[in-house]
Amino acid sequence: MEQEKNMNSRRRSLVILAGLTALARGARSQPASSTWPSRPLHLVAGGVGSVTDVRARWLGERLGAVFGQPILVENNPAAGGNLAAQHVARAAPDGYTLLLTHQGIATINPHMYANPGFDSLNDFAPVARFGIGMLLLAVPVASPIQSLPDLIARAKAKPGTLNFGSNGNGLPPHLANELFKRMAGIEAVHVPYKGGGELMTGLLGEQVDWAMDGLTTMLPQVRGGKLRALAVTGSQRAPQLPEVPTIAESGVPGYEFIGWAGIAAPARTPAAIVERLNQEINRIATSEEGRRWFFNLGSDPGAVTPAEFATFIRTEYAKWGQVVREAGLKAG
């Protein structure tokens, strides 16, 4: 009898233990997304007072209203955005720390820097592409160069005598020019400036023969009669300048340069959180307000799914890695 009581007691204990174990497992398996977000999010951007910072604050304000939590924008422009990327790559994968990434950070810096401090393809979960745009190639209005075919012909006639400016060594406009040079079969000297302001001063002062930069920077000078627009870098003409041909139309078939920005989270961030962020960011970007805002920046929302964004990044990574290697470029 006593033995039977002991056996029943052990059975009850095992049932209780099994129940507690199931509860514990259930608690552990409860998705983080069920309570997320329950506190402020941090959006880390790689630039102060730049388009990157503007994008971060515009999105942060609207995303915060959706989630009912503040989106705290943190800027760290050092090393071309590498330090911002390092910070997010090492953050907890809980959806509370995000990176406003861009072409330079994700697909150019890893090839330019010997040790950028992060693995662009494996340390992040691509969340949402947030804006795509093209550059405009322009010359001073007093330049004898009248068209892109004219520029190419002059560069081929006297290799290495023309020069082009950029807003910094290894930055996207520099790489866009390097790709143009190689595909057009021309030689020209690169003149790097310390930022877009200095570049515009140099171009307007005819210190360089041509430059590529964003539409928001170039358009006012073109419309003001100070610059001559020769071509845009997209696969199609810019809606803001429908009369200006693409580089591909102008004698360099297949040429395309698209600048982009996006949101990334640390690798292993729960898929449910990534998907929720993607849906809300895409909804904001493609709203009527969002489309107007991007148009005024000279770009397009460029909304895609997380999987499509990941594929896009890998393609861009390979493309710009080849350009950097063939041009022999290094940061610093």
C-alpha cells in the first residue's frame, strides 16, 4: 500500500514537472514580435546633416507614430558609415536597433577598406529598401563639351587630359564615374573634394571638366543656367528631367548606376519583426505623401520585400567589388 502511494506521488510529481516544462517552453517560444515594440527604437545613420540623416528623421517621425514608440535617430558618420554599421551589427537582434544603410556602407566600403569591422552580407538582416535614385552628369555651362558623346570623343582624343570631380574618394559618385570610364573606354583624372559643397564650387568654377551628383544638388544649378546637364545614370530618364538622356542612350550601352538607401537589422532578428517593419516602411514610402517626398529628393520609394532587398544587395555587392578591384581603389 505504501509502495502504491509512493508511485502515485511520483506520477503526480512527473505530471506537474511536465506541465511546468511545457509552460517554460511556451514562454521561451513566445515570439518577441508579440510584444514588440514596447520601448523606443534606435535608428543609427551614417551621416550628420546629409541626405542619410534627412531620410532617417523623416522615416523615424512617421514610423514612431505607427508604433507608438519614439524612433531615436543616432548619427555616426565616421569612416564612411562603417562605425554606424559596426554598432548595429553588434547590437542585440531584438528589433530595437536598426541601421539606415546605403550603397556605400553595404556594397562599396567592404571592398574599399581592409577591415571595415563588419560582414556586410552576413551580419545584417535586410529589412526594407528606402529610396532609389540616379545621379546627373553635368559640365559647367561655359564648357565646350555639349553632349556626352562629345565628352567621350574628347576624352578618347586626348587620354588623361580631362578630369572629373567627386564628393570624396570611394563614395558612390566616384564609383559611378569609375564605372562610366571603364564602360566608355576613356581615361580621366579623378579630383576628390571634401563633400558635395566643395565639389559644386569646383565644378561651377571650372576646376573640373565634369561631375556626377544627386539630382537635388544638380537640378537647381541646371535650372539656374550654371550647369549643362549631359546625362543621367539610371536605366530610364529622370521624371524631373525628361529631356536629358541616360548614359546608356548616349553611347555607353548597359550603363546603369542607382544610388539607394535602406533599413537593416542585426542578423538573427526575428522574421516576424523584419516583416512587420518592411510592411510599415513600404506603406509609408509608397503613400501619396511618401511618393511626393521622394520625388522632391530626385528619387523613388523603391519598395521591395526583405528577400528581394537581400538579393539586390548581393548583386550590388558583387558589381561594385569588381569595379573597386579593377580600378585599384583603396580607402584613405
